[in-house]
Amino acid sequence: MAEIITDFLVETAKGYYCVYGDFYIDPLMPVDTALISHAHGDHARPGHRRILATNTTTIFMQHRFTRQDPGSYKVIAYNEPFFLADVKITFFPAGHILGSAQILMEYKGTRYLYTGDYKLQDDATCEPLVFVKADVLITETTFANPDISHPDQVEEISKLATTNHNMMLGCYSLGKAQRLTYLLNVYCPEKVIYVHHNIAPIHRIYDTFGFVPLKYEIYNRKVMKDGVNKIYLVPPLTFNSYFRAKNVIRVFASGWKRLQHNNDLSLYISDHVDWNDLLQCIEASDPREIWTVHGDGAMLKSYFEGKIVVRNMAKI
């Protein structure tokens, strides 16, 4: 059985670093070589000399980071291995947002899988997660708590069909807004969807590179004043700044209970795995060890005590 190298991937001040391939994953500061799992701002930053990412992750980053040298990007296709030094690397769909990737790293016969952010729930707007076997599963633990179970997304989105009042729907601009638009189009077809001007460009990228058509209109100040059954999708900053908005029902889409407080309706729709989905992914991956990032892995460690080694990512 091949050896698991405990410092194969370590957490540094700049990000997750692999000395054996001399690269970083989702670095927060400028580095020479950055592998980017997906385009959300807590994973994708500018300033790197070389950026390796999927095609749509690259497009999202180019939209956001207009000063980044276009020549610094190298597009990586799913399921097509490449090498950095002696480390063999393959990207697999993560199911989180359009273009999101799990990153498999193979070195001296050992397979290390960095999940990035991922989900199992159906999402027609992005590539579905692919299960990957690994000796070491390096997983996010955003909702690694047995008490957290994401409800059925169809039941959740159907709540918005129970009233014809106009709504302000807070959501993240990349990934969540497009998923919500599609769900509303399908399960609340009577609703007219308007999107904030900061969300509209991302919708257009999804229109071009996504998998399903999105039916929506661009918001202007007049549209919400008259009529009913209108839903205005806004980013979190806008949603929070209009906490006293009148004549609209306030809703925020999130898996976090704390973000449902003070809203008129709750909407538990998350783009991360819950406890049961996490266990399903672990079973499919069949790892010898689990390294945890982005959350608290204490309950996971307790659950697998005596069965699988579970530890936090090593730091230096």
C-alpha cells in the first residue's frame, strides 16, 4: 500500500501548497502557479503568474479581474490529466457551480482528492458531481453536522408560489442566482424574474456556456411598483442594505439558519453538501484518511473514530 505523505498538501498563509508539484490550490495571495477549484471570491483571487482552471472558471475570473493578464490563464478540461513536476493532476466536476472542479493529485501511487466546494443535490445549471476514488479525501466541512439536513429544493422553491406579493430575493451572484432563476422558471412559472445589474452579466455567461435556458429580465426601478408575482434577485450587500424595504417580501436563499432570521420567508437552498451527502461522498471515495478544510471537522472525526483517520489540514 502506497504511503500517505502527511505534508503532501499543507495550509500556508498564501493558501494550500503542494511542495511536490510546487503549486497552490485556491491561494488567497499572488503565487507563481495557482490551481483554482471554482470562481467564488473566497477561492479565486487575481495576481498569480499562472492560473490553471476550467474554461468557465476562467471566463468568470476574466469578467471579475479585468487587470489580470489574459495570457496567465491555462484552461484545464475535465478528465484530462496533466503533470506539475511529478504530480499527476486531473479535474473532475464538483457540482457546486458552473465550472467548479474537484482536483485529484496522484503522487507515488497515492491519490489525494481536494473537493473544493461541492454538492450532490440536482442542479441543471452546472455539471453534476463525479465521485472519485481517493486514498486521502480533502473535503470541505461547511455543514459537517449530523443535525443539518438540507431540505428538498423543489419544496423550498415552491414556498415562493404560495403568495403573489412581490419579493426581494437575496442570493450570491455566481451560481446561486442562476440556480434559483432556473428553479423559479420551472416550479414557479407564474413569477416574473428580475435580476440586479451586478447579477445580469453572470446570467449572460450562463446563457452562453450553461446547460439550460434562463428566463429573466433586467431590473429597473419602475418594474416592482406595479403588478404582482415579481421576484427581484439581488446580491447580499443590496439585500442587507434594504432591510426596511416596504411592499415586498424579503427572502434570502442559504443553508445557514442564521441568514434566515428577520426575513419574511425562509428559503433553505444550499450549494454545499449536508451531513448525509458528505457521508455518501466519503463512502464513494473510500479514503484511508480524511483531511478537513473550510469548516469544523470535529463531528466527522468523532463519527469515524476507530474506522478512518480524520484530521484538520496540516498548517505551516
